[in-house]
Amino acid sequence: MAGSDPDGALSAGADRKTVARVVTVLDALAESGASGVGVRELAQETGMSSSAVQRVLAQFVDLGVAAPGARDRYEAGSLPLAWAALLADRHTLGWAAHDALAALTARFDESAYLVRYDPDAPGIVFVAAEHSMKPIRYVVELGSLAPLHAGAAGKAVLAHVDESVAARVVLERHAAATLTDPELLRADLAAVRERGYALSVGERIEEAAGVAAPVFRNGVVAGALTVTLPRYRFDPALADEWGPLVAQAAAGVTRLMSPGARIPSSP
């Protein structure tokens, strides 16, 4: 019948749009700080009318989600502050990357790792993993350190650090394919930035290969996701397929770790 919606698609779309707007209001309250956020700002950000925003905020105040401030501005109420305390220990880079690692391992049936980058450390640290079920697989001990210039994960990070940091990296040889020539390394890092992911075949460990993409927190590189595997199983022809998928997974982690970038646009 014309105009019917047997699958509820229109209703589902409207529900999704409403939920997205409410979550956007919650996100704005969480980011508002001491100055709070105004009704007009929220209306512009959500696409809702000022009166609709006012109604949502009134309900949020009743529920303890928002608290009224000076000059018709609002800030986070007691309830989200309690949520923050409960989630503080969980909302780490490892927590944010958990689903992405699982998805990459399921997609490729190879081990996927998260590495963390600290500017004060001499390299990257492997902090989380999802392992392949294949009998021969690439395994890295969590907590182990790896260099920035050798291996896909390190290069994914190095391509996005400050030049002064990059200049201090000692280009030590770890395997026959390690890039120790500064010009060759700079060209490779430029390619990493252009395509969004790094590749390594035997650069850190002779018999290993990897594909990695950087993860950012508020615009600053915080680590990388990397899929690693024995070199004999790596098909260079698949790099163009694997790379964008790893980069897409890393972008999802970046959204979770970056306030203001977490809420996707409503369809």
C-alpha cells in the first residue's frame, strides 16, 4: 500500500535522529566546563528549535543530568558526574580499542594489537591484543617496547609526531629491511601520512609483516592499531585492501577518544 511503512524504517530513522540529538546535548554538557552551555548554542549544534532544547534541558534538570547555571546556561548535573566516576577506570585507550581489535582479528584472522605512545618514552608500548586462532601466529608480549622507526606500528606513530621528536629518534638497525637512511625514512613517513596507514615487511623482525594506522586523542597521536602476521603469509597485493580497513578501525577509536568527534552525523 502506498505510504505504508511495514518495516518501521521511517520510525526507526526518526528515533535514531532523536537519540543522536539527545546524545549531542549530553556531550555538550560534558564538555561545557565551568561556563556551561547556552540554549541557543545547543539549538545550532543539534538542529533542534530553541524551545525543544529548552524542554530537553528541563527534563535533564529534573533527572539530575543537567544543572542550571548563570545567564540561562547549563552544565553537567550530578548524575553524569557519577557516571564519570564509575567509567573513569574503563575509559582508557585500551577500552576504546577493544571492539576495533576484535573486529580486525575477525576480519583477517591475524593478530591485532594496540600500541600506546608517550612522548616521554623512547618508543611505543604494546598494551592490548586480540590473537589469531591460527597455529602459527605473530605474538608480542604486552608491555614490551618497540622502536618508532622500525615496524608498521612505530611508523604509524612516527609519521605524526612533532619534528623535534622525530629528529631525536636513533635509527638503529633491527633487521635487514630497517630504514636507517633518514631520507628514505622521511619519504616512507610522508607516504604513511598520505595514505593513512603504514606497512612493514621484515623491518623490525625479519619474519614478520604488519599494517598499522594511527590513533589520535584530541588531534595528538596517542598510539596505533596494527595487524601483524608471519611474513610468509603476507601478500603485498592485499595491502591496498587491508590498509584502509585498519585505518577505518583506528579512526573509530580516535572518535571515542576525542571529545566533540564522538557523535556521528544523523542520516
